[in-house]
Amino acid sequence: IGCVGSDFEGTEFPGNEFTVEGTAISALGVSGDFDIGKADVQSVNYTVNARGGAISGVEVRITHPNGSAGSLGTSTSFPDVKSVSLNDALTATGMAIDDVAVGDMWLVEYLVDGNPTTTSFSINTVTTFKSALAGLCSGKATVTAQGGAAATWDGNAGMVWEGPVTFVRQQLNPNDDGEYVISTQNGAADPLDDISFGAYYAGYATDAQGSLPNGDLRLRDIDNKLSITGASQWGEVFSIENIVVDGATLSFKWTNDYGEGAEIVLTRDDGEDWPPLN
């Protein structure tokens, strides 16, 4: 991106602007992504800028990774603040929404007299999922005693593990209910599937993948209601209770039918609020 102009006052990046006939062509203020679920309402904002000598205009051309390309129009006065939605891009390139996938990177180029300049930027393609819990958290797991079969576990009540916890999205369709594999890190910083949210490290002092509860256990989010479905490799069934959301912090307690349990506190690393989970 050519970062030249008032958006970066006092700073110039001459290697990122293109000069033609004494005129410097640059892109300023690029912000946003294309959202497949909001093709007609979410736009990417950008500015076409030219300073110096006079030129007839700057054409903006957009190209999809499959090679389909088209014009987004020509700017003749500068700076020219513009926006483009995914629908605009589809119209320009003659494509359909079904031709686009999450992660597609669109190339936007500035042309003068039909010739490409070195000024360009990329637009990523994203989508808004009905359940959007995927991401990294800072976790704290405290072992709790429930009584029952898990005597060794109860003997470690109050033991604490702290470390990174990742929600790994499994659903592919943005409109599907949420389904997540939970990943934690052992002492060697190996990412391991772990529906205990780190509690097994504290409860059993284990750091092996085979010693953590897996099987087909998944965290489910159905209209903001959390549950754990499936069973562990030992046949254990898990449940969640006492769910509390406080901004970027989510806390709850899980238990299973073997008698294990833990209080979990998860703080989003991005600082954003959790949805109103229950």
C-alpha cells in the first residue's frame, strides 16, 4: 500500500508510491474486508491520491485470485475517497457469490492510461459465523472436589493450571451451530486437544495427549447456550454449569459423570466481549 499523505503526517514512504509524468500515485486509508455474509452492506474504504503533475485520471482495477478482473471506476480529482463492497467486486468481475471462498485475497491496482502502476493493495475475504467463539484465550483452571469415584482428583482440589486455551472452530457453514475442539498447551508448549480446559494438568500432573479427555467431546454453542457433547475415550460424559460472562471474561464449571470437575476462567486475548453465553 502506498502510505503517502496526511494519514501519516510527517512520514513519507517514497518506495510505496508510483510516479508518472511527475505525479505521485498512492493509496491511503485502506480499511475493511469483504464479508461473504454481508456482500451488499459491508464495504472496504480506500482513497485514491495523486499529487504533483496533472494526469487525466486513475483507474481502479480489481482482480480475484482466479484471474477474473474488472474496473471499479476512474478517479479524476484527488484525493478521492471511495468504497467497494463484495457485490461491487462481483459485478465488476462478472463473478457470482458462490465463486468466492473465505481467504480469497483480491488485488486492487491503480492504472494510468491503462497501464498498471506499482500502487496496489489487497482485500481479504472473510465471513461472519453465527457462532463466533474461535480464538485464543488466557485460561485458568482450578480443580474442584465432587466426591464419587475420582478420589485422586479430589485429593488435588484447589490445584491450579494457567495457560493458553484455544477454541478451534469445526463448523464450516457460517449458519451452523457452533462446534469447537478445545486446545491447551502442556509444559513443553505442545498444543493438545483438551476438553478439561487445562484442569487435567493440575488434577493429574499429566502432559500427554492420550491422558487428556478427548474421544468425540466437543464444546457446542447453540444460540449462545453452551454444552459439551459426546463422550471421552473412557466413556465419560461432561456438563457445564454456572456460566457467567463479564466483558472479555467467561467463567463456568464443568463436571463429568466420573466425579471430576473444575472451575474455568477464560479471558479473550483480543480484549473483545464474549457474546451473552449461558
